[in-house]
Amino acid sequence: MPIFGTARYFRRFSRDLPTRGKVRLVSGVAPLLSFVDTRPSAGRDACSAEHGRRSGDQWGPDVTESLIDLRALLVEREDFEGGMVGRLREGLAQGGPQVRALKDIIDTLTKRLAVAAPPQQKKIHLKLGVANYFLGHVRVAVDNLLKAEGPLAAFFLGQAHVTLGQSRQYAEDGADTTDHYDAAVKAFERAEKSGYAPQSVQLQRAGVLRLQGHLGESKTILAKLKDAAAHNAEYYYQEGALAEAEGDIPRAAKYFERAVELEPRHSAALFRLGFLNDQQGNDYEAIGYYERCLKYPPVGKGVLYNLGVLYEDNDMYDKAADCYRRLAKADPRDERAKLFVKDSEASLSMHYDPEDEQLSQANRVVLEIPITDFELSVRSRNCLKRMNIRTLGDLTRVTESQLLASKNFGETSLEEIKIIMNAKQLRIGQSLDQGQQYEFRYRPQQNLSPEEQATLNKPVSDLNLSVRARKCMNRLNIGTLGELVQRTADELLEAKNFGQTSLTEVRERLGQFNLKLRGD
């Protein structure tokens, strides 16, 4: 049943439209640099049941279905035509053995290429280009497709350039200076001129224009195709992507659902549905959509990043680690993936004690008790006010030396504070020793200019954080920049699934507003 066609969808999305933070990091569908055939098992049973998966080896081939002979398709036949692309993709969807078979076929074709005559070389380059594209070896695919000829070669060359344009956000170096979107447009033009289906080419052009920010031109193309493409899944996907770019999320979801109804294997539409569910906290639905993407190569980096984070949030650390290992293996240049592997593997040894959680909640209540609830001398009260200490929790975050360093605060005032703290089984500086494992609320600083206060009142979503960092903010109930800068680096690092990579990201984004974490 469509997820977004219900009142539940409109309630959730009308309350909190998704931020764009995650889009910057992992919203693209850029394929991996190499496709890894070891797939993680499906998520919770609820996900598998909802999306109608098989039990057992959910990503292996269906034993009741005969495997498509990829060798006959690519090796035994001299020509490779557009109709064979669908068969190739169906074959790869049958599971790991088919992926391994395709790798062997690529080796065979590469050997033939070395001894083939020039006319046959072009045909082999086409096969190698398409095969490598589906395995995620996009740059290898481009090299081969440039040496091939014909409408199919030009069309896949355009798709490969789009992929590289989307995946540029993951690159750790600036060696690639190609304008891949421009190259894609030129390739699609060649494909159409040489006889490729005009409707398919125009839909891809609309997508490239959208990615380039030319929403009006993209909309014009789609409007012209509306009647002719009424039963084309790619048309509905492009309409959905355009609606999402314009901020109309309900309309986007409707189009993505229609695309999947027409073509259940449309991985780009599946990814967007997973992403929209992910943004709104529908973890099981999001996991289901992302896992379906794994069946239909090429698998996007965004799929594995988002799925890994969701696995972590649902305490499936082994599956999360598997996603990140695949990313790191596929692209050795991806330092983020390597750090995520370390974080997720470290989480495998974590243990949870419900009694500790109950104790922690009780402590939070005590730590939030305001100082004004106690009888204090005027001297002590004024000193604490100057130091912006408002609760017992604040007193656990300072040392005795810091208190004594304050003007007019002496041993008498210190003893007065100790008596109060002892009565609540607390002590000054206690949280500093415990790694500050608690929450506290933001209180505006005094003597701020209107501009400074306005900056601190900005929502955390303005930082455009990645999903991992954003979910940490949600867990810590940090809603504004002012609340965030009251936190120290150690406090953030204590949060679940928040590591050094996320900390670096938060610091960089705060720096754009000339802000720092407390203690930096």
C-alpha cells in the first residue's frame, strides 16, 4: 500500500518539512565505484513483511526462477542492442552469482578486445561500457563508451556523466575538473540524433537541467511529454524530483509512488521514497525502500550511507558496519566511509542497561532544579547569577576553583553551595568527572546585540548537517544554534552514533556563522 497516500503522511510532512542537510551528503543516487555482491540481509521483520520479501536469503536468487544466461547475452552474441539492457538488469537482480558471472564476462571481453579487429572493438567497448556501468565502475564505463559508437553508447555515456556529476560530492580530491552535466547533455543530444528513443532522451535532459538548477526549463520539457509519457515510470520520477526540488514534498511523493507502481525496479524512485520516509522518522519504511534499491544495480552511495545510519539508529550495528565496509571497499578515497566503519564496529561492543537509563532520567530531573528553589545568601546568589549558573546541573559543570575565582565568592559561599549539593547527593564538578552525560537547556547570554541574538536563535537546520549529525541534534533536543553552542565537544561525542567526523562537520558549519562550541 502506498505510504504517502494516507492522512498520516500529510500530518507528518505538514508539521516538519524535511531539511536539505541530508541531501547535500547522501541524497544522490551515484553508483559505487565498484559493486560488491555481498549484500546485507533485510532489516526488521516488519520491514520485510510490509514490502513482500522472501524469507531466508532475501538477497539471493529465487530458486524457482532460472538464472538469465548473461554469457549468452554478452559473449556469444556479437551485437548488443537496447532490448538486451533490460535482460542484463533483470539478470543482475537475481543476486550475487550473477554479479560474479558478470565480472568474469568482463574479463573475457577484455581479453577479446586485445585481439579484435577495429569494427569488433567498438562493439566490445559498448558491452564493456554498459556492463561496467551496472557494476558501478562508472569511470571505466565512460572510457569504454567513448570508444564505442551508436545511440545506445551515447545514451549510456550521458547517464554515466550524470552519475559522475552527482557523485562529485564524495570526491576527496579535485583532480576531476570535467563538467559532467554539460558532457551528459551533449551525449544525450548525440543519442537522439543517432536514433535513440526521443522520449527517453528528453526525460534524461529534463533531469540534467534540474540538477543544474534550471527548474523552469526542466518543467517545460516535462510539460511537453505529459500526454505521451503517461505510462512511463521515468516521467513520473522526473516530475517527482522536480516537485521535490521546488519544495512540494507531498506532490513529489505521489509521483515517486506512481513511478514505482509502473516500474517496481525503478531504483531512483525507490531511493527518493526511502529518503522522504527517512527524513520524517519512518525508519522501517525507509529501510524497506533502501533495501529494495540493493536488488537493482547500480547501487548508489546514498543508499548505503542512509541505510547504514538507519541500521545504527535501530541498533543493527552489524548490518550498518557491512554497509560502510562496502562503501570503503568500493571507493578507497572515501575517508568518511572509513571513519563510519570504525564508529559502527566500535558500537558492536556497546551494552545497554535499562537500570542505568532509569537512573539517568532521574538524575536529569534533579539537575534541572533551579538555584532559586534554595535559600542562599545574597552574595552567593549574585555570584552564581554573574556566572550564568541557574540550575544544580550547572554547578556540576564547574569546579570549586572556578567558583572561588569569581569576585566576592569565598570559602563561606562555597560551603553554602556544598550543603545544597550534598542534600541532593550531588557535588560540584561531578559531571566533569563523568564525561557530562546529561542534558541542559539553552539560556540566552546577556549583553548580546540584536544581530548576535538573531544568529543564536536560528534553527539548527540552517547548518545543513548530514543525517548522522542532524539526528544527534534531535536526540539531544538541540533546536537552535544558541542551544548548540552551549554544548562542549565532549558532550556531543557522548551522544549515540556521533563521532569525530560529525564533530568536525558541526564545527565547520558553526564557523560559517562565526560561532564555536563551548570550550573550543
